[in-house]
Amino acid sequence: DIQMTQSPSSVSASVGDRVTITCRASQGISTWLAWYQQNPGKAPKLLIYAASTLQNGVPSRFSGSGSGTDFTLTISSLQPEDFATYYCQQANSFPRTFGQGTKVEVK
Amino acid sequence: QVQLQESGPGLVKPSETLSLTCTVSGGSISSYYWSWIRQPPGKGLEWIGYISNSGSTNYNPSLRSRVTISIDTSKSQFSLKLSSVTAADTAVYYCARQGPSGRTLDYWGQGALVTVSS
């Protein structure tokens, strides 16, 4: 299985801050990476796929980059609705695997 | 707008079989692949497996011996069975649609909490 490791596990930030989350795969996955946002008690929501393509309806303050083993999710200007937990997921091979999550908290 | 809704017992006894159904509305079940994912309380996400519109399946090796996913296109439903459950199988179970590329999960159900306890 491909192991996905996110860092940090949590980040404290304020509205308007730029936030960056990283995700590392245990082996190369090209650009087969997705990012999801999960609010408490809710299902995950697809934000980004193919490492950098924004899902329809997702605000442009979200962006993704990377290829191979190292990936980044950036929120350019944090909004109140962005305080949530974010997961990366590799889509290169089965079984699909997720990172452990990064919680974006209020500073 | 595609919608998915999980249904099934919220409490299952140890050693018994967990059974959940996902009903798809607002779109054709026959055009996509469909997945199950679970999340233990306070923990991360684990992919369980998928089923194609023609019934082919792919399961997580960690659960393969206990998992069966099936589909009933006439009812726009697909189902999960997990046998010989233990407390470690307590989780919120989500059904989801695999996106057009087959590499994303683009629509999710709201999730169903299943507790394994006697």
C-alpha cells in the first residue's frame, strides 16, 4: 500500500492568513492526488484532483501543486468557513489511501 | 444534483454481519463506479472498496476476506456487507461516487454511524 503522510497534523491560523499543508507519498504517484475538506459531523468534500485541478464550485483561494511524492494544498486567504480538517488521497493505485488529516484551527 | 443516502442498522453485535445500503438519486447509477469509505470516531478515512456499474469489485486487502459489495441498478442502490465484526469496525460508513476519471470521490453520502457492541 502507498502510505500518505500529511504535515502538520494541525495548524492554528487567523482569517486572512495563508495556510499551506503538505502531503508526501511513500512512492511516486505522478499527479494522482486529491484533496478533501471535512467539517465536523459532515462528509468529506472534494476540493482538488489531479494534484492541481479545482473541483467545480471550489473557491479560487484553494490551490494545489506537486507531483511524484510531494504535494501541497494552499489556502491563499483563510476564510471562516475554511476551518476544517483536510485530507489528501492518492489515486495512483489500489487500495486508495488517505493521509491522516490536517486540522486547521482558529488561532 | 446527485445525492447518496446510507441506510441500515446503527448497532451490530460482535461476530455478526454489518449491512448497509446506499441509495443514489439525481443521476444514473449505471454510469459510474461506487465506493464505500469508513471513518472510526475521531480518526482518519479508510477506503473499503468499490463496485462498477457491471458488478466488478475491488476491495481493500485489509478487509477483503470480510467484505462484499453488491449493486442493484434497478433500485439505484449498492450495498456493503462486512462480516465477523468487532469493536474495531465501529465507524461512520460513507458511500461515495467515483468521479468520471475513476480517481476521485466526487459525491458522498452523509454517513451512517455503525456501532459494534453487545
